[in-house]
Amino acid sequence: MELDNIIGQRDLIIQLKRLLELDLTGHAYAFSGPAGIGKKTLASAFIKDLLCLDRKSENCRCISCRTLNEGTNPDFYEVQSDKKSIGVDSIRELRDDAAHRPAYGNRKVYLIPDAELMTVQAQNCLLKTLEEPPEYVVIILLTTSFEALLPTIQSRTVNLRMSPYSDEEMKKIIGSVHPVPDEELGFILRFSHGIPLNAFRMIEEGKVKDLRSQVLRIFEKPGDFIQTENLRKMLLDSREELSTVFDILLSVYRDSLVYKHGMENRLINSDKKDIIKNIASSYENHILLDKIANLEKMRRNFSYNINYQLGIDALLMEIQEV
């Protein structure tokens, strides 16, 4: 089965394989979860197994699998969108195609990426198919927000919610695409939050890595006004980076505590051990704990719509305060 090649999401995979093995497949499923978690990857494996004519074969070369790999399988239909909305005409085309029986096996599968972008009219049109689906039709929705769909759609759809991956699973996923030095891996795992696409972007774009370097320069040169002002300006211009900056700061102070307890092998920022060592030697344990608590309180305050500029100034003062 193609599902056997998927890393992680074991509970969902067991559930899907059982449906296939017992021939209990329903008519509508939603793969939901954060952007970049791999919804399409898992759904594509499920679709391939749904359409395969010989699931017991490894690297199956049946006509259904061959044409699916080539993008020409007439029993698979993917709704296209402009990433702004999915209109009723797109769903009408799906319904028209569903009126024709499968060409190869006993199923036709319809994939709707970004299903939350369907207009109300489009969802109501889809509902007509979900209410009286042909026996061979399986509709699969991909969505970051299952709750954004109409309640009538939700009630007729099995929601398969994907969870962030464990560190071990992320290591396998990352390693299958990019070789990453061990000293950088902990940092990537910490800031990708179990989302593969986040990790890949960190590796390929280096944005979070550059942001971390900017933050750490303040610790390297605590009295350097220029470095502090550069960070302040960046945070005022790019508010979306604030959450990552909090993550970085918290990881630095927590690493310093870990280092003080002699657990260097557990550092998140292991490639920046010299900076961590200097911070650890500059603060007592209780001061580091106070800084962590203060940062977490500040992060919560930002969610309460405090004055953003004053909040940034307070954050920078907390970093520089010895």
C-alpha cells in the first residue's frame, strides 16, 4: 500500500488502511490541519490506494496507478482554484464528471484542495452530491479549518485531523529531502513546530536562521546600541516576526539553564554554544527563570492589544537588563 510509505500520522493511517481492507470506504473525507503539515501528501497516498487495482503489490504498475502517476487517470479529478476562492462553477464541473462511471476500477475520487475557499454557493452545490452520491464517488477535502465549512458539509464528511509530527518523525521527513548537520537540526526541530513545510522553508530560505542571528548579536554585544536599534526597527516593520523572536529568546534562556545543569547534549541552539555559555555564566538560575517568566507574560500581553511600540521597547529592555 502507498500508505505504508508515509512517515508519521500512524493513527490516521491505521484507520484508512482498515477502511480499505474491509471495503468500508465512505463518500467524503476531510484532511484537516495546519498549513504545511502534509495534508496533500497523505491524501495522495490514500487516493492512490483507493484507485489501485492490486494494492497487495509493491510499486504497483496497474493501469490505474500508472496513469495516476502520469497525471492522466480519468478516475481522478482535482478541483483547481486561484487560491482566492472556489466558485460554484468549479463544483458544477465536478458534479458533471461524477455522473460518468469509473473507467478502470469501482471508484472515482475527487480532490478539493483549500476547501475552506469554497463559496457558500459552491458548498451548497457540493452538498447535493454529498446527499445523494453515486456509489462509486469519494470526495476528499483538504482544509486548514474544517470548522470553516458549512455545518451541513461537516455532518456528511469524516474529518481526519492531522497532528504535528514528533521530533523523530520530523528527522526522518527532513532527512528524506535535505541533509542537515546535527548541530543545526535541534534548532530546526524547535522552530518548525512539527510542521514539515516550516522546516523545509527554514532550510531552503534561511529566514528564521537569519532572524536568530540578528537576535543573538544582541547577546554577543549587549552594549551595542546599533544592534538593538536594528532589531527594534525590524520588529516595528515586521510584526509577523514577533512570535518567532519570542521563541528564539525563550530557547536561549532555557538553553542557558540547561547548560548550567551540565546537559549540553540537550541544547536547542547547540551550534551557538559559546553564546549560551556566556549567558549562563552571567546570570544566576533564578534570574534566568525570572526572564523566562517575564517573556512568557510579555507574549501574552501582546495578544491583549497592548501598545505595540511600547511593548517592543519593554521587550528590548528585558533582554538588555542584567
